[in-house]
Amino acid sequence: MRKLFGTDGVRGVANLEPMTSETAMKLGRAAAHLFTRRTGRHQIVIGKDTRLSGYMLESALTSGICSMGVDVLLVGPMPTPAIAFLTRSLRADAGVMISASHNPYQDNGIKFFSNHGFKLPDELEARMEALITSGEIEHLRPTADAVGKAFRIDDAEGRYIEFVKRSLPKDIDFQGLRVVVDCAHGAAYKVSPKVFRELGATVWVVGDEPDGTNINAGCGAVHPERLQQAVRDHRAHLGIAHDGDADRAVFVCEEGRLVDGDHAMAMLALDLHARGQLKRQTVVGTVMSNFGLELALSKAGITLIRTSVGDRYLLERMISEGCNFGGEQSGHLIFLDHSTTGDGLISGLQILALMKRTGRSLSDLASCMTAVPQVLLSIQVKEKPDLDDLPKLQQAIRNGEARLNGTGRVLVRYSGTEPLVRIMVEGQQDQLIRSVADELSDVVRACLGGIH
């Protein structure tokens, strides 16, 4: 069992275990040992979002890495996918991103990328934990000129901007399009508006004044209400909302309605399919993707493969199946032809390119999919025992599925990043799925001591 790593790195309340300076330094030492397998000097890239605690954790990670004789390349506040790209571009041994994504500012997280820009598989994270807990590398203490140094990479922003722009054909621009971008006071607050402006769009920006404590606060992909109003106020063609580390995006159409990751996947997959660019005529989604997505794709002869929640699991399945497009309802979209991880800026560019190429509005494009009614509940819990070991909950799930009688789905799972149980029920009848979800919620609270 891994104790530090969840579905997306290590995450928790900053300055409490495991998100302390002490543990961050140990993670830095373990990463430096694990990833430096070639000869010569070694380098690890470190980026972060705009949280106050990022300074503390960045310094601790830097100290740990340098103590193992490895140099650190500091790029400051940058999106998570930028760290994946810069790790490859700078020929570094690994990359580290300090971010808790969509979580509030008091939380933080640490996630790692290999030298190829991919998130780590479970076995590598387990090995990193073992290095920390076993004391195996405590004796490794280089001295004198063998100690690592830290350098700041001043042109990281420009490198990344040019990288994401290369995901578009050179003959396309966005002149005549009006766009509102919500940066969530997070990692994309500089680069995202620049990208869309450089490509000719008229851009209004919200959520671009980070102060260390306002990341994701009433804005961004988790709270798009402000963006929806701004799109209506400016009569924009499109709104784009990033989360705190900008590895995902959700959209707002010209009418001010939210367009989630499932609808974005549907329109993009159908377009890729029509242009002969969808490999294996298959899209990789997760168990959370709405059944309406599956219906929309199947009508066009496209197969939907489902994985566990988490863009890392999406990516692993995409590679194993030979697919080039996948995503999550939450807005993580992976274009494997362009990037090794979810990228909210590339997602926004692809949606705008589709609108420009077809001359269709976002609301019109999104009509290719009709979502099946879905209820999503999150219940805070004190601990996370194996759900299969809770007979009352398993019986309640079976009862719920029986009530739906083949017309819907029930999914109960733990969040990989927070102390939460997620309940999803979808089907044709609103009242029925709400009733099933409420019953499951009561049983979860009874079994796991849910916190109201």
C-alpha cells in the first residue's frame, strides 16, 4: 500500500504531513537518486502554481535534490503540462510540479514526471516511498563541488508558449473571435492570455491576479459562474476556464452555458474521426464519463474505452491501446499527438480551431452529444477502508442498480486526492437517480462516519 502517493502525486494540507518541508526534502532526495541513471551532471526541473506554500516546498525540494549532487532548474509559476514539456525540452532527468490543482490554497501537492514527460507509474512511486521509509539513501552525501546547484530558467514561459502554438496548423489564427479566459488565479495567469492574444483573438481575462491565497477561490474550472457572466457581458464566442495548475479546461458557450469535458471530447473526437486523424477509431474516457458520450461516439462508429479516474490511467491505457485522444468529464483532455499529459491551453486551442475551421458556434458543436441525467455527490470521510469490505454498502449498490433496472449506472469510489467518497448515479429518470444517490449517501455516512 502506498502511503504518500494518491492518484495524482502527493497531496495534503501544506505544512502538515505529508506536505511538510521535511517530507518534501526527502522526496527531492529520493527523486534525485531514482532518476539519475546516466553519466555526467544531472538536472531536475521544478515548477509550481501560485500558492503561498509553494515557496516553502520549492526550497525544500531544491535542498533535497541538490544534497544528492543534482542540479535544479527553477521555472517559477507555470502550468503542470509546461513542466512535462520543459523536462523533455531541457533534457532534464525528471520534472517536479508543486500544485494541488483544483484544491483550495491551504492544500498543496507534489507530482513527478519522467525524463520523457510522463507521470510516474505506480511501481515507481512505490519505489520512491521505499527509498524514503527505508533509509536506504541516507548515507549518500556528496560534498565539495559534487553538491548540486540551482539555476533559474528565464525563457521557460516563451518556450512553452511556442510549444502549445505548434499544436495548431501554421495557417490558422483566431482573428475575429472574442474569448474570455479564467486563469483561476493560478499557474496559467500569464501564459494563457498571451497564447490566445498572439493568435489574434480578442481576449478578456479574469482570475489573473494571484496573491498566494486566492487560487481557485470562486473562479476557474471548479467555479465557472463568474466566467459564464463575463461571456454574456462581453458577448464573447467562447469562455475557457482553467484549474489551478492549468492541466485542464472547461468551456462556456456564447450563450453562457457550461460545456464540460464530455461534450468537448465528443465534438473533438467526431472531428478527428471525420478528418481521419482518430487512431483506432477509439477514445479513452473514464468510468465518470456520461453515458451520453458513449452513445454519441457509437453512432459514428467510435469506441469508448473506460479507465479508472485520473489522467495518468487514461494515458497508460491510451499508450497500451495505441490511441491518440482521451479525456475526463472534469476537463482533462489528452492529445497524445501533441503532449504527454492533459493541457488546458492545448485543449482551448483545439476547440477554437474547430470553431474557426467549421464556422460553427460552440453551442452548435456541443449539440452532438446529449447528456444522460447524472447525480454526483461527494461525502467527506474520516478514513478509507476498502469499499469491497463494506457489505452494507455493497448491498446498497446492488439495490440501487436493481432499481435502475438496466437504464443507468451506479459508481461509488474514493477520491484519489481528498478524503472523500464520490457517488455517481445516472439514468433516464431524474427523481429515481436522485433517490438512489441519496440512499447511497446515507449508507456511506453510516459505514464510514461521513462528516456533514
